[in-house]
Amino acid sequence: MMKILMMMIFMIPLCFMKNMFWMIQMMLFLLMFMFMNLGMSLNLYCNMSYMMYNDILSYGFIMLSIWISILMIMASEILYKMGFFTNFFLFNVMFLLLMLYLTFSAMSMFMFYLFFEGSLIPTLLLIIGWGYQPERIQAGMYLLFYTLFVSLPLLMGIFYLFNEMNCMMIYFLKFFNGNMYMLYFSMILAFLVKMPMYFVHLWLPKAHVEAPVSGSMILAGIMLKLGGYGLLRLLVFLQEINMKLNYISIVISLIGGFYISLKCFCQVDIKSLIAYSSVAHMSIVISGIMIMNYWGFIGSYILMVGHGLCSSGMFCLANISYERLHSRSLYINKGMMNFMPSMSLWWFLLMSSNMAAPPSLNFMGEISLINSLMSWSWISMLMLMLVSFFSAGYSLYLYSFIQHGKYYFGVYSYYTGVSREYLMLMLHWLPLNILVLKIDYSMIWF
């Protein structure tokens, strides 16, 4: 684990050299393949070194982090062309990747908290520094204060655990019985806001709409997954109290997911619609984790990885349209099939994955989550039907609205997709649909 960390740290000076934009990306590809070839044990902690370790759960998320970082650089070519603080952008991406890597591989609860919060800073800089609209400051503040407001109780909870256990290792916390209401809420709220759960989701659409494409990709791809990862780690010692109180978050999530699905039909901004669809997907993930059965855990893990790739790809597509038309409005982005027929294939492929059509990871994840929710209570079937139906509904609504109809006559100059964009979309879609062949690794991770 240390060798990967060292490689990342020594890549940071490269960011400040001239003409290193694509070099950094190639180095990240190399890092990705090095990490993929690390020896993995399926059910044990492995690759331990210096308070860092690996298991299947963190392995998948670290791989996703590196992959999304590569694609972020690929999507942000316009910064390189314009020379818009390119070196600082690369430094930001590398620093963010470093924070995420350390978050997912930290052994100690406090180190996990430190890097969990540390990943907020580069994200904030991405939104405020490279965002499009003047409202980006407000969006940054929303992101900051929503997260920081609930992070202090989490820190207090970690210190309480250390006081009781004299130990902060996540592995040893399973011997602690956290059957306390205050502890439960203080530990769990930070992750529910990060996911985000309905009622505390308002920062997400704002942050997405104002962020540049790279910010949206990392927010949708990894940042939402930090919450799920934290919950999967923490519920080990909060089992007893969680079985009493899990119905609260499950009910809020399921009803909220349905309401957000309806809200998707009201959106006129492409990015906003994709952001709200993320909230709807994460609501099912929260429910699956909270139920704490086998199907729920593996389903939430698979759906989080699948959603990371799918959502990031859709933000790339939205940005491709935005770079040409300089608008994210559904009404101006109409009739795209006339301009970019080959791009509408990619819209279709990623939209179908978003509505959990086979053979995508989302499909496997949703099947598992529906299974787990049905085993918890058959009444949840009602909300699940509605959420699944409307998730297909708004995906088709977005696709048909953008691709069909009369195109906007104000478009006076236009160019079709370039090979970099098609490669970028291929690198989103291929893992999303090929990883299903190796779904057995995800199914036996604990």
C-alpha cells in the first residue's frame, strides 16, 4: 500500500512542470494497473503497511477513485487548451486522489475521519475555482457547512470510542457494543449527509450544477460513496442499536427516493436532473445498508461502484453538449440526433445503465437491494416499485427530450464528437458492463 502512496506523492511535483497534462494521466493509468495487480485475499485484510490495509471493499473503491481521476483529466481538456490554471488543477486532482486513497485504506478510525474531511478541501477548490456561474460560492458554502455541521459529532463519537476502548482500529471496534442513542446518531449522521439522504440532500444538486465537469465527476463518482463506505465500516459495532432505529432512515430514504424521482421530471437543467437521479439511487443504497443483511451489503457495494461509473459518464455527456451549446437547458439541447448521431448511442447506453438495465452493475445491485428490502418488509415493495418505475421514466424522459425534436435554430456553429470524448465514454461504459462477469468477487467480500 505504501508504494502506491509514494508514487502518488512523487507525482505531485510533476503537476507544476510544463506540458505535463497528459503525462500525469498516463502515470495514473500505470498506477491503476499496478494497483489492480496487487495480490488480494478475498475475505481477509491484506497488503498491510503503516496503518493502511486493503480488503475487497476498499480495493473496489480505491480502484474506482483512480479510474475516475484519470477520466477527470481526460474530460477537462478545455482547461489545457485555454491554459486556465492547468498546473493547479492537476495538483488539485492529485491531492484529492491522495486523500481518497488514504480514506479508503486507513486502519484507524481517526485517520479515516481526517482524510474523509480532507477530501472536502480540493472538492471545494474545484467548485469555486473552475465552476461556471457566480452561484458557485453559495454552492461551495452549502457543501462545506452541510458536511462540517455533522462532522463534529462524528469526531466526538470517535474520541468517546477511544476513551472506552483505548484503541481506534476499525477492526477491533467490532468487540465494542455501541448500544447508545447519542453515539449512534453522532456517528451515523455525517455519513447520511455525505450520501446524501433525503432532507439533507440540498447541497448535492447545487454543488453539481455549479461544479466544472471534473468536480461533478468526482462528486458523483466517489464523494457520495464515502458515506456508504463509512456506514459499511461503522455498522459492525452499532448493530444492536441499528436494529432498533434503522426503520427511520429506511422510511425516509424510500419515500424521499420516490419524491426525488418525481422531482426529476420537473428539471430543465440536464446536470440538475442527473444530480437528483443520484439522490434517488443513493436512497435505495442507504436502505440496503441499514437493513444489515447479506443481500443489502453486497447490493449497496455493487450499486455504489456501478453508479460511480454511470453517473460520472452522464456528467461527461452533459459537458460535451455544454461545450458546444454553452447551455445546459433541456430546451436548447433538443434534437441532438441531428448533430451528433453517434453521441446519441452513448446517451442511450449510459441512460439504460442508469435505469438499471442488464448487463450493467446497477442491475445486479438493484436486484440484490430489492431482495434485501423485500426480506425486511413486504410493504417496502410499494415504494420500490415506484422508485424503479420512475427511475426508468426520468431516464427515458431525459434521453427523448435531448435527442429528439426540432433543434434550436440559434446554433450557428457546431462540431461533432472527437475521439478523446468517445474514448472517455467507452472507459466509463466498458467497466460498468464488463465487471458483471466478475460479480462473484463482490458477492463474497465478507
